[in-house]
Amino acid sequence: MSELMEKEQQVQMEPLETDAGTGGTPVKKKMSRRTRRRIIRWCVILVVLAVIGGVLFKLLGGKKSKETQVVTDVVQYGAITAKVEGSGLVKAKSSESISIGTPGTVLEVLVTEGQEVTAGTPLFTVDSPAAQAAVQKARSQVEGFEKQLSAAQKDIAGLNLTASYPGKLMEVATLNPGDTISKGQVVAQLNDDTRLRLEQYYSYAYAGELKVGQTVEVSVPALMTTIPGRVEAVHMVSRITPEGSKLFSAEIVVENEGALTAEMAASATAVVNGETVYPYEPGKLAYYRTGELRSTVNGTVLSSDLVNYLQVSAGQVLVRIDGEDSESEIFSIEQSLEEAREELEKAEKNLANCNAVAPIDGKVIGLSIQPGDEINTQQPILTISDIRTLIVNANVDERNISYIKPGMMVDLDQWGNWAMGMVESISLSSTVNNGVAT
């Protein structure tokens, strides 16, 4: 704006030009077009600024011509309700059916169609010998598989074939890693030579004088020595000698410190009432016990420590076996046992149904038998339903499933009969009908 005033002052202060032809009379100089446009533009700007200033003054600084009227009201609020509809079938929440899986004859029917019963109420009686036979057969199968499993579990313990008692190995089989070994295969003979046994015959004149536990002296000519022994058993047999003497036998046990072996000749003398008693004849030493070392599983040899005349201790592992086949056998037996137990349970339940009682409280429906009927069907012959509580399996459009929550109350309409229900559970599985998922 100051620039505009300066422009105007400059214009006013410029001297007027004179026209020489008019005797020096001053002549006004005409404005240029550019100057006129500039003046007009600034005038418009001044007018716009004046209008804006007036409006602002009226709104902010001017006095109100009228006071503003404030209107009050009560605030109200509420919820937006979404209504979801669905349809489904109604069934009893608790229902039990009874059937007889074996042929039989109905003896009694103790209830009627529509009768209210409580759990344990007798329902009917059926004579079915086939049901009893099925239970006995199933029980026998279960017992058989249990014995097989017990034996197989004991056998598989033989994957590490061990010596059951201390002794010496003889007649060992040659086993290399990778060789196949069969269940029952003899791999060695195990002789307990930690002690040796000697059988001696004595005259009946000393019957009752030679007793178990008595100490005797055992002479071994091969060693030219005498070692102590002990009477382990006395057998009152009747051996008659060519000379006509009657003899009884006694089993003598001697400890082996390493120099004794089977088949050595020996004789045992005892002192009875201060008198030395001699045997009828010398005998031969024998291993205290002897047995065969057998594999109890089928499999593949992993390692073998079998060596002839090897002295072993009780529990020492001699052959290691891969028992994959035995483990498969145990698994197969376990599966068969489980199936047999299920069959037994089914047979016992069927037999119990021959003298059926109500399994739950409810109403008798679907009664289809009467006394004298022959039963030969797997179909239910009686059903008990507790209709005090009903279940509705309703289908709802999956687009609305998010609005439904467990515990939510619902309105039920069955042909105009209204009732109140509650959402118990929600299934997220869906089916598609006509392009709509429910």
C-alpha cells in the first residue's frame, strides 16, 4: 500500500508539460496503459482486504447482535443387535440302545413302550447259550495270547545270551557276527565244575547211620590225595549185589579248587560210631550240574565269546543277538491280545444284555420284542432316551458363526412351540450346499 502511495505522489509531483503553441499553457500528460492496470490491481486488493477485515471484526471483535441460544437434551445409548438364524434336528442328549448279538429266545419282557424307567430297572430276559459260549471262547483266546506274550517277553531277554550258573563251556558252536541264529539252537554245553558229585553205595547195615550233612573223606587215586566231602542226599534204594548184599545210595559233594574233573575215580569213607564205613565199590566224579546253552530268540549274531573249556561266571554275557524278528513277534502278539480283549469285552456285554437292565434314566422307546420271540439280529431291540434334556444340531451360515459363542442363550421354535436353549459347543467344520457353507 505504501508503494502505491509513493507511486501516486510521484505522479502528482511531476511538472506539467506546456504547449509552446498555446503560449505556455500547461498541458496534462496522459498515463500509460501499464500504469493504469497497476493502479486498478492494487485497488482491487485494497477492497478485498477491507472486506476480509470487516468479516473478521464482525466475527471476533464485534458485538453480537443477538445472544446464542443453547438447547440441552438427554443422551441415550443402546446396542446393535445381530440376529442369527439356523435350523437342525432335535435328539435326546442321552440315549442308550440294547441289542443281542447271538441267537436266543425271549423269556420275559418286564417293561412297556413309553414307560419311564430309572437306571438299573430290569428290562427283559433272553436265553442264549451261544452268548455264554462266545464269552468262554473269547476268554480262552485272551489267556492264550497272554501266555504267548509272557513267554515272548522272557525269550527276548535272551538277546544277551548269558550263563545261568558258573561253570565251564564245552562243545561250543562256531558263531560269527552276521550269522543267523534260531530260537532253541544249542550253542554250548555248560558244566558246573565248581563242585563235583560222587554217588556211593553202602551196606544196609549202616542204614540210618549215614545222614545228610555228614562229613566224609573222599580219596582220589589220580591225585593221590584225600579231600573232604559232604553227604548231600541219602536214597534208601535196594541194590542187591552178586554176593547177596543189600545196598543203599548216598550222594557226596566235594568242592573243586581246580584239580578235579568229571570221570575221575573216587571213593568216600565215613566214620560211624567210631567205625570206618567203606563203600561197596569206587565211583566216578561227575559235574555237579550240566546243561545246554540255547538261544531263546530268532535273530542275527552281533558278537560271540564262546570258547571251549572257558570258565564262566553266572550272568556272564556270551552271545549278543539282534532280536528284530522277536520284537516284531512281540508287537504282533500284543496286537492280537488287544483284539482278543476287545472281543471278550463285547462278548461279556452281549451276555449281560441277555438279562438287561436300564443303563440310564429315561423313557422306553423302540421296544420290538415279546416273550417267546426268537432273536437273531444285530439291530437294537430296545432304546431308552432321556428326553428331559434335548440337543439341537443347528446349521448356521459360516459368515455368521463369529456372532455365536458358547453359553449364549437362543430361542428355539419347533412348529410354533417356543423354548429357550443355550449354546453348548461350536463345530468349525463346514459343509457346502448350493454354494453356501454352513
